[in-house]
Amino acid sequence: MRITIFACGYVGLVTGACLADVGHDVMCVDVDKDKVSRLKAGEIPIFEPGLERLVSDNQAAGRLSFTTDAAEAVKFGLLQFIAVGTPSDEDGSADLKHVLKVAETIGQHMDDYKIIVDKSTVPVGTAAKVERAVAIELEKRGLDLEFDVCSNPEFLKEGAAIEDFSRGSRIIVGTESERVREAMRECYGPYNRQRDKMMFMGVRSAELTKYAANALLATKISFINEVANLAEHLGAEVEEVRHGIGSDPRIGYSFIYPGCGYGGSCFPKDVRALANTAEEVGHPAHIIEAVEQVNFRQKNKLFEKLYQAFDGQLAGKTIAVWGLAFKPNTDDMREAPSRALMEALWDAGARVQAFDPEANNECRRIYGERDDLVLAEQREDTLEGAHALVICTEWKAFRTVDFSLLRKTLLEPVVVDGRNLFHPESVKAAGLAYYAIGRGD
Ligand code: UGA
């Protein structure tokens, strides 16, 4: 099957590479010339385990190609995936300008039947807007060509995207058309062998499913964080509570890990966009708004704990930070809790010595060279001359620590753990003060 993918970003690249890997002919198109020439040379602009090999193997096999030529790309595929970004507008709603631009481009160049697949996370009603945008362009050209627009949201987690694409729990397609259903079955057939994961539904339901899924996951996180904060006031231990509630299969253990807040390019943006949509239709979504407020507060927790540990005397202090990415196995720092922490520390006059196994370069790109930021090559290097250690991301490599050595190295015995990685007793036994999330201090 011939497939065109608009944009070689995170979702576009993973989708393109995975579909090519099962034998489809895939052409990925992007406006960024530099990105396309790097991809042609086998260079991957993002860090995603397994993606580099998948891209180079399929390119070598001639099933995956990259271009900046939109006209060629539109002519190429029966399926035209739109996988461009939908950043938050100033008011929090999803900005559709890239999506609609692609729709226009398709309308300007198509010369036979196309199925346009909305893969980007877009608000309910976007498929109808895409349809209008294509129709307007066709009308300008005086053409009456048939096309369909369907919604096919993605459920990929950064760091596990290829696994999620190949073995995800569902493949959602919003469409009323039998022709689209058939084509999408063929497209995803190789990933749909063991059991039928295809779920067909109305276009608007598919669009809402994506937001509802992310908002519910974000709700679980904000909920457990709220419980963690309560536990601190009530003298309870949130990790025990988590164990207790997770054992009920109706609740389950996943996504109830307390921490320093959720980040990334999806939850914060999608929660805001859904709250915004709700507002627009005159039905404010109170729970969803609260999820965002709780998360905003939670991202400030690490700074609050440091502030408390140092009685507000943070000016001139040096703080070691382990983990900059918003979660392990990615170099992505979008809306990462580490950023809220570092920015608050700088405002308070403190210095940061940070280490992340993958995100050091991204941090350098975001903040540039500054006197109050040192990026270390190894986690131990952050501890030299540091008054305290803060853990923002639960990279596996941070789980084992020699606490007595840590006690000897730190200028003050302060450990703030934003991911509850350690047993409080073992940290405290080394003479360190341990500030974690929802576990008492
Ligand atoms: C999320 C969803 O999990 C995917 O299903 C979805 O497809 C994707 O958004 C998207 O919309 O594209 P992702 O943003 O990659 O994926 O990251 P997650 O693994 O879901 O983690 C999000 C944040 O929640 C991280 O900051 C993580 O540290 C935090 N988190 C997660 C917690 O604080 N506690 C938990 O129990 C789980």
C-alpha cells in the first residue's frame, strides 16, 4: 500500500517507519529541508529507542523515503496521514494552522481519490474543518474529486513508541465510510493479527477518545499527587496507600505513581485543550481544570521542599539535579518538572549542577550558556560542591546510590526525591535528610 505521511516529527517518523517495516511503501514529507536531508543520511532528529535502525533499514530496503516536495508526496499515497504538530495557542486551545495547511496542500495537488487520515491530536470537529479546507482548494481548481477524511489518533508513549505502535491495545478509526474502513484494515493488517484491535466509530467520537484517554491518565496522576500531599499532612505514607488502592483491579497500579508532576508534549497540552473545548461549548470541565491546577502546583513541590530544607536561604547555594527529561528514555524536556525547579532556583539566586543521561544537549539548547548552570557528564560530577541533591526523573541509573558516600560528598545532608525512588530508612540511616513525595519528611 502507498502511504504519505505529512511531517517527520515524532509521530510522523514512528508511524512512517513502523508502516514501512511491515511492507508498505511510505513517503514522509516535511517543509524542513535540513531535517529531510539529515533523515536521508540516516540521522534521526529525536531520541527514540529502536527508531534509528527502523528508519535506516527501511530506507535501505527502498520502502521508506523522505522528501520536501509536497506535490510529489500528495500524488504518492492513497492514504495521506497528517501528523503535524498542534501546539497550544495562547489561550490553551490547540492551534490547527499546520493541520489545515496540510489539508490545503492536499487539495492543491491531489488528482485522484485520497483518504486523509488525521493522526495529529486535534479537537473534536477538526476532521470537518480538514474536509472543508480540501474542498475549497479543489473548488478553486475546478475539480470534483472524491476524498474521505478519517480520524486515527495515536497512543504512543515517548521512549516506547515502537512497542506501542506494534503492540498497542487498540487502533481507533473514526469514519462512516466502508471504503475507509477497508483501507485502514489493510494499512494496519500486519499489526492486527493476534486479535482484532481495530475499533471503528464516529469521527467525533474518535477525536474525543484521544483527549479523554490522555485526560483520564493525567487525572490519575494528579489524583495520586493530591493524595500524596494529603498524606504529608496526615502523617500517612503515600507509597503504602498506592499499594493498597492499586490492588483493586478497578483502580490498578498503572499511572498512580506520585511524583513531581506530569510533563511532556502531550498531557499538559491536551488537558488544556480539552478544558478549553469544554469552555467553548459552554460546559466547563471542572475535573479537567482541577487536574491542570494540581499539576501546576505539583511541579513547584521540589522547590518548596528545598526552600523548607534551607529555611528559605537558597541564594548562593549549589543544587545537584539528576534528571532533566520529563520522564526516562527520552531527551524531551517539554514542560518537564526539572525546568520549573531550575527556573525557581535561579530566581532564588541558587546555582544548578545537572546531569541527564540523554537530555543534557536539549538543556543546553533551551537555556544556553549561563553562569548558574553546569551540565555534568556523569551524575557524580554534579555532587562536587553541591549543598543538596534533587531527583527529577526516574532513570534506572539513578536507582542505586551509595548513600554514605553521598552524605560525605554533599555540603549539606539534603536529598529531595521527586520520584520516590528510595526506601526512606536507607537514606536516613546514612545521616541524610530525605524529602520525598507524600512520605513525611
Ligand atoms: C502520553 C500517553 O501516555 C500516551 O498514551 C499518548 O499517546 C501520548 O501521551 C500522546 O498523546 O502522544 P507520553 O507523554 O510520552 O505519553 O508520556 P507518559 O509516559 O504518559 O508520561 C507522562 C508524564 O506523566 C511524565 O512526566 C511521567 O513522569 C508522568 N507520570 C506518569 C507520573 O507522574 N506518574 C505516573 O504514574 C505515570
